Amino acid sequence: MKNILRIFLAVILMLNIEAYGASLKKIIKKMDLDKNSTVSVSVRRLDTGKEIYAQDENKLLHPASSLKVVTFAPALQVLGGDYKFSTKIYKYNNDYYIKLGADPLLTSADLRKLASDFKKNPVVGEINKIYIDDTIIDKVAYPEGWGSDDIYPYAPMISPYIVNGNKVQVQLVTRKGEKTPSILQNDFVKFAFVNNVEVGSSEPFKIQKIDEDSPIFLLSGGISGDRAITIPVDNPKFYFITHLNSALKKEKINYTKQFLFAKVPDGALEVASVNHSIEAVAKRILQNSDNYSAEVLFKVAGGKYTQTEKPATTADGIKMFYDFYEKTGFDMSDIKIVDGSGLSRYNLATTSWLSDALIYIDKFTPLRNYMAVPDVGTLSKRLRHLHGALWAKTGTLNGVSSLSGYIQTYKNKELVFSVIIMNFNKKPSVIKGYEDEIIDKLRDM
């Protein structure tokens, strides 16, 4: 009798899965994509790994920023949940050493606090020389596949020298009766512009360099009101030192010599520090999809993993990543990465691999605590009715949209899912609407 009941329940479950699968197929068919498009979907039970629905799940596709979830997990394991990105000052005799921590959240206000705490420390005395230890990560500005012609001017250079995200904000200010906005620059770093912007024009606003090697930016198109634009600095080291000098002067710390560069000596005494938690950096990465923070974290964690004496590299992060997942027995030919953020189009993954990885990392990391939830970060204005039941990571590249994460069904079953849609012929917002329909249907399972 018990066996008959089990068979009956199994049949009912199978029929339900088939019915939901048919519903998902209807949503995908409704997208009305062209023949060059691909919709890859993998849905599994979190507890058993059982496949609930799959379509083109074994195709290698661009995961975009969905990759950040699976690159962040090994970094979190290596660094630990208590890790802090710290910028510190050490004393050694009458010399002082500023140890950079590759803190992607460090601001000019933090440098001011660092200088203030340094001045207040009673052990601080006469300053002979100030050295900067910049050995935490290398100075390779962009990972493989981050072509400056593709991403400029939106991606700042990756560097151990980081302050204000290595970006400068410029204001376009409209005034009544004037057809062209004024340009206000309040930072130390100034830029040259050709301003062809027209107030009230319906042409899309654009910012670009006049040519690849030119320091001059061309602004064109239209704006309807005041607008802030951000531009990455082209010399992070100079930018950092300029802000550091400003912080020292504001705290009336008299240092007129040049900064020197050397590692902190053994036995040096820490006298001041500022820091940001890995939790704060994680939320910037997984909720707001910040590529810069993702790449810096990937390098820092990779360097700690490989225990290299040299500045940490992207290659160290990639080794950490593959070693982390190879021990699971996963087919690593289903994932290829060249960066930690998913920005490069050389990254490839199958949705089947991504859903398997989500099951694996959920067992021992608090990943969901850092992920976007409805109406937060990149899920802003999306799936608000699923608050408390959805944890996800979005991804967007030109012609690519992805969504991966966890969902709790109305029947209190937990599912993992990964969706990648490529080469579509519609607006990204329309495609993301279809993604939301798929997630809604999973909620009903």
C-alpha cells in the first residue's frame, strides 16, 4: 500500500513538473526571439539537486554579471566573513609607511579620517619620510577582454591606488534661456571637453573621447535638466597622492617631501587605520553589480590564496576559482573565466553548471545575505511581490541578459535557477520582463 502511495505521489509530482515546464515554454515562445537567439534555463531543487526544468542548459554562453555570484563564493571562503579592506599607517623609527589595502570603497573622507587618527596618536612624532606600500595587487588596469574602446569612459583603471572609486564627478548645469549647459568641475583632477550638448534636444546624451589617445572628451546629444556624469581618472596613483596630500594639509600635518615607495618593514608599529568590511564590499558587488569592486576583491582573495610574495593578480584569482570548484567533481569544461566580474565576453558558462554551483555554495556560505532581493540594487522595481522569497544576481551586456539565484515556492520548496538570454532583438527591459515572468512561474511550483 505504501509503495502504491509513493508511486501515486511520484506520478502527481511528475505531472506537475511537466505542466510547469509547459508554462515556461509558453513564456519563452512568447518572447518571439529571432533564430539567432538563445534562451538557456536550468532549474533544480536546492535540497536534492533534481532537475525541474531545463532548456539549452548545456550551451556555453556569456553569463554577464551572474558570474559574480560564483566568483565571490571562493573569495569569501578564502578571506573570511570578518575580513576588512584596511588602509593603514605604520611607524618605523621616524619613518612612516602607508600600507594600501586595495579598498574599493575608500573615499577622500576616509583619507581625512586616517590623517586625523594618525595625528591624534600619541606615539606619532617627528616625520622623517613617508613611504607608500602599494604591493597588495598589481597595476594591470583591465583584465583580458576589457577593451578600453568597449567600456571607456565607464570603467576606471584597477589599481592598488583607489580613492572615490577612481572616478571624478562632473556636473552639467542648465540655466534658463541657455541652449548649452555649463560644465562644473570641483575635483582636483580637471578634464577638457568639447561641449556639443543641447538643452531640450531629444538626441541621446553621449560622452566619448575625441579619439583613443586624446585627453579631450566630446559631449553630445541632449539633456532636459541638470545631469551628473562620472569619468575615470587616467592616473590613479597621482589621484590618490593628491587626495592624500590634501588630507594631510587639512589636518595640519606638515610634510613637504616627496612620497617614497617601499614595503612595510617587519616590526613596524601600526598607528592608524581605516577600513570597510567584506560585507559592505559584497553588497556593492552582488546587489549593485559593481565591476570594479568585484575585480579588486578577486585579485586580493587570489593573492591570499596563492600566498604569493608578489602583488596579487587576476591569474591568482582564477587559480583560486578553479581549485575551489574542481574539488566538487563538476565538469569544469562547462565554465571558462578570465575575470571576476563577468564583464569580459571571453567568460563562458552553462546554466546547468551555474545552477549546480549555486547548490554547492549555498551549503557553506551566507551568500544570500549579500545578494539582491526584490526592489534592491539591480532588482530595483522588479518582482516586489516576491520579497522574502527571492535572492538573485542579474547580468547585462549588449545582447545578453541573465538572472541566477534562489527562490522559495509557495509550497515552501527551495529552487535554484539560472537563466541566460543571448542575441535578442528586443530592448533589455523587455527581456528582463520575460525573466520576471519565468521567476513568477517558478514561485508557483
